[in-house]
Amino acid sequence: MTAPAQLSFDFDVRPAMGQEDFLVAPCNEDAVAWIDSWPAWPASAICVYGPPGCGKTHLANVWRTRSGAVNIAAGRLDATNVADMLSDAPACIVEDADAAAEETALLHLFNLLAERRGHLLLTAAQPPARWDIKLDDLRSRLLAVPAVAIGAPDEGLLGAVMIKMFADRQIQVPQDVLMYLVMRIERSFASARRAVEELDRAALSAHRRLTVPLAREVLNDQNMA
């Protein structure tokens, strides 16, 4: 792959309480548009799906600050505790809903929020149509949920995120090092964070500046290239 002459970092920003700012790019703009359109959703729930590290949690936090939603871990849901966990919240987020949510509990959550005219944001790796759902009532509700994808970040977004990650460590990353990293690591925020952490650690340990040779060593040592 040929590296671009420079990376473009002209992105809109959504502040996310307790998280890094959320940068809006082509890979996530549809999901952002849905979040921005709340509370005028055509349904009581939506599902935002995409690969690990694509920014689903960050976008969910943006919505949480706007909606007052409670965030419930999918693995903690069971049919006996849904009402207590939801409490009087007007909205709810269930992350990784396709991997861990107990079906009866998730159906109960749908019903409770519908009764109070609340809203539910699900995040997942796959759209609901691909989930292995045994409960017919839940399947019908999930198939009616609008599903919006977040794709893997492109080079420009990945570079902008890495600049922010380096800046959080009081490091100004040279442009050639940034471009080397962006063109070689996996396109995910998780890989970007790991690369920044490992490169910072290596530079401090060896008392070396951030350079392309150092970045090459780190990526090779960590099997990230």
C-alpha cells in the first residue's frame, strides 16, 4: 500500500464524558447521525454494530451524556434484576448485547422501556439479524430495530486518534513516525492505543527519540506490523 503524502485531520468532534473526544469520519458518520437525531428515533431502540475497537463504546458514551441513559453490562442482565438495574432511568445502553445478554432479560428490558416511552441503545459486533436468538418475541423486536454499522477507521481518522493518544502522554509524534504507524498497524483504535503505549514504553526504556527505526522495532517485536 502506498502511503499518502499527508494525512487529513479535518474531523468534527463529539465530546464524550470520561472518554477521549469522538471524531466523526466517513466510517462512523451514519452512526453519529442516528445519535444526533435522538430523541426523534423512529423506534424505541437502535443497534450500533462493528468490529472491536471501532469506537462503539465512545459513541455510546456520547449518547449517555445526552440521554441520561444507564449503562448495563450485558453479562449482568438476568430476568430478576432488570427493573432494579434500570431503576428510573429514561434510557439504557447494553454493550456487546450479541455476546452475553440473557434473552428473557433483554426482552424484559425492551418492554420496560417501551412502557415508559424510553430508548435503548444496543452495541454489538454483528447486526441483530445475525444474532442467534431462540426467543421468538425477542427476535421479532430485534429485527425491527434499526441497525447502523461503524466501519474500521481509515488512515486519516486513525492518525488523528493517535496524535491525541500521544498528546495525552505529552508527546509530539513526528509526521514520518505517525505515517509509518498508520500504514502498518491493524485499523482499529485498540491497535492504535497498543502501538502508542508500546512505542512510548520503548522510547523511555532506551532513552531514544520517536523515530521510524524505533517504530519498526516495536511493531516487529510486538508482531503488530
